[in-house]
Amino acid sequence: VWDYTGLGYTKYNARDVNKEILGCVVENKVLHSSLLSCMQNTEFQKTIYPSRLTSMALLPSSSSISVDSTPSATTLFTKGHLAKLDLSDGTSLYAKLVGADGGKSRVRELAGFKTTGWSYSQNAIICTVEHNKENYCAWQRFLPAGPIALLPIGDNFSNIVWTMNPKDASDCKSMNEDDFVKILNHALDYGYGPHPKSISSGSVDMFSWFRGDATLSAKECFEVPPRVVKLASERMVFPLSLKHANNYVSKRVVLIGDAAHTVHPLAGQGVNLGFGDASTLSRIIAEGIAVGADIGEASLLKKYEAERKPANIVMMAVLDGFQKAYSVDFGPLNILRAAAFHGAQYISPLKRNIISYASGEQRLPLPLPLFT
């Protein structure tokens, strides 16, 4: 991770926390295929509808259903024990609990959940690229208009997430491949400013007092990202925004993932927040089932909200702070950013805390120097 000014950089390595890997980049289609396969291999009754949700009905609970009867779904719905979902193909579904459906959540809209947020007036251009050598490292450079990230997906391929203003994003999407690859390498290399200098190459070590006389390994030197040789997919453009649901749950409805929160992609934490939501919700539901609770009752679902909402808000605040801190080109602020980069690079306890927090292992918020 480095800044276009060339004043500082941070390199995170799995060995910093005694692990084999720090994380993996998984393509969305691979994740979807795996989840679908897991569903198909279970004995649970399931139906997959390629239809959109048009309306949702939730009724208050009334008298309980007698144990010696086998009530229909319609009866359970009228007693308030199920939600009714009407689909665009004319069919209806009944469910004890209605869940997530993405950033433009129709469930959230129909359930009346309010949101807070704003647009960043930035777009992200996304594509897959090919290198002339294997890449197993994730790279991110902060440029004047927004960060550019190079994320490995195996072999000689990586995903690009490049944030810029909407006009430039539109121009990049429409230009020919050769020109796009040229400006892409320009943004990942010497374009906009010099490479950061490693402390071992002669720059001033502002944290030598902390490290003592420890000698830096050559592997800790700044490295250049692998060059892009061609595109391996079409280019897509997405507008960027921050959005957060004021509430995550109500009776029979729960929001997780992008339906509950969307964030700037600069640190790749959006999907991780969703994984955290899914893990917590599944545990809360399992605990409820174990004691015979109704999994759609708000009192049970509130436990999920109480655990995930604070964690999500902290991460969203950190990411929004990143976006604002790196959107200003101002001399004194550039020096502060460089100090933060160097601090994260050469103060081992801080680096370990950042890795732990970003990977979801640590729940408590970090101090302000988390600028990398």
C-alpha cells in the first residue's frame, strides 16, 4: 500500500502474524457456484425463483397454532407466523424469516427501513487483467482522484478496482484496450509521482527509536507491481457511495451484507463485513432453534443487530476517513499520511493490530493512525 507522493508505504506479509496467507480474493461467480452447490446437496426443501420481489406482507401474531394440527402456509401467515412474499412471476412464497437482497434491497424498501449515507461522486472501474508472470500479492496505490487496487485471483490474473471521477471512468471504459492498459500501468508505476524509497535505501527512519538497531530485510523494500499486458474481461463501472440502514431487523425481516451497509471499496472490506454478518446471524439463529425460539421474532434478531451494528459502524467510519484523508493533496497532510504509512510499516505491534482488525479477528476499534 503506498501513496502517489512517494513519501511512504506499508507492506503487509503473512509472516508478520505467523500465518501462511493473509487472505484470498474469490471471484463472485465462484462463490455463488459454491453456495448453490451446498444448497443443492442438503436435504432441506428449497425452491429457487428467478423472479423479483414485488410486495411483502407481514401480519401481527395472534393466537398460537395447536400442536395436533398441520396448518397450511396461508393459515400460518394469517396468524402472523410467516411472511408472505409476492414475486413478479405471479407466485408467492411464505417464510419465517426474510433476508438480504443486495445494496438496492427491495426487502429493505418494502419493510420500511430508513438509511443514512451519501454519494462519493466517484465511480469504480472494475476488470480482470493478465500479467506476464504470476501474482500472489494485493497492491493498492492512493492517487489524487482515488485509489487503484490490483488484486490477485490466481496464476497470471488479477482484478482491478480503480476509483476515479465519473467522467474519467466513462472515458476509461470506452477507450481501446491498448490505451487503457497503458494508462493502467502508468497509474500502477511511476505515474503521478515517484516510487516510495525504502528506509534501507537511504531515506530518514523516523521510527528508529522504536525499532532500536534492528536490521531491515531486503524483502521489506518497496517492490513494483507486475505490469499488465492485456485485459481478460470487459470493463464495468459502478458508482460509489456509503449507505447504512438505521435498523437491521424487525419481525420476520433481517438485513445483512450490502442490504444493511455499503462502503467504499478502497480496503476491500465490504464483502468481509457481509461475511461477519452472515456468521453472526447463523449463530444467533442456531442458538434460537436450540431453545425452541421463533427465528423470526425481533427479540432474537436484535441480538444479531446488537453485535454487528457497532462493528460495522466502526469499520465504515474508518473507511470513510480513509477516503476523505486521501482525497486532499495538501503538503502537511501528505507528511502526516507518510508518517502513518511508516508507522504501520515499521512498528510491529501496530502492523499486527491492523492485520488483526482488517481480517475480522479483532473487534475493538484501533487508534487514529490506521491510515494505511
